[in-house]
Amino acid sequence: MSTIVAKSSILLRTFMLVFPSVLATKNPFEESKPCKRLVLYYHDTLFNGTDATNATSATVANITGLDREHKFGMLVVFNDPLTKDHHLLSPAVGRAQGFYFYDMKDDYTAWFAYTLVFNSSEHKGTLNIMGADLMYEKTRDLSVVGGTGDFFMARGICTFQTDTFQGDYYFRLKMDIKLYECY
């Protein structure tokens, strides 16, 4: 019996030490303002078999036989221009370089991993972005997981919004990039 009381006493003391520290961390989440914000437009022109001059992306793994309607399994690599406005022919402020693949059999979704490469008088360096693009949503958030140069070790959110799409071969995304860790 004394062993049970001793163990209960130790357990109670441990609980009393840990529980107040848990309560102390129950502050509500307060969203902070971004330390840097960029709004850019990402222009993707998929190679259609004939327009190699204007294409900025290409399919490197074809759609699987499991689902042709939602392009399941299709892998695309890209080197797409970034502009400050929605015009494709506006001066590029950088390039988006990476890949995306369609990863769902019963809906349009893709998974992106890419780097924004800046080499302009305004910005120098890179931002790394990755995450799921749930295309059926009006806006989608991807993670900013790092960067170099002006964006050294940056962390934040990149919010996608489909600005336009023209068939299977061209789409434009508005990217609202909010950085919460800037060094």
C-alpha cells in the first residue's frame, strides 16, 4: 500500500510541475504582419509538341492509365517567367524553376516544388516553395521553406490563385508571397 501511495505522490508532484507550464503556453495564436510581401504572376506554357520556342514547361512523365481525366501521374518540369503584373510579355523579374505532378485520381490537384530565382536590380537570391495545390479551391497556400541572398532563410506562405487558364497548355497563377521570417 505504501508503494502505491509513494508512486501516486510522485505522479501528483510531476503533474503539478508539468501542468502549470502547459497552461502558461495556452496563449491564443496572434498572427503577425509579414516582414516582406511580394505579389508576382507565374506564367506556365506547356510544350504541346509543336511550339518549342514559346514553351516554358514540358511533360517528362505521362499520365498513367489509372485516371486520364485528372492527369494522375503526369510530371511537368518548368522554367517559367515571373512578372509583376498579369501580362505574359511584361519584363520578367525572375524565373520559377522546378516541377509539379498531378497526384489525385478523382480530382485536379498537384504537388509543387520549385525555386523562385531573382536576378534584378530590385531582388537578388532565391525563394524555395513547396506544397499541395488543391486546384478546386479559390486560393491555396504553399509553404515558403527557405531562400538565399535577399531572402536568406526566409519562411512564410505563398498563396496561389488561378488568374487564368487556356486549355491544357497555358495557365497563370497570382502568387501572394508573405514572409514571416526575414534575416
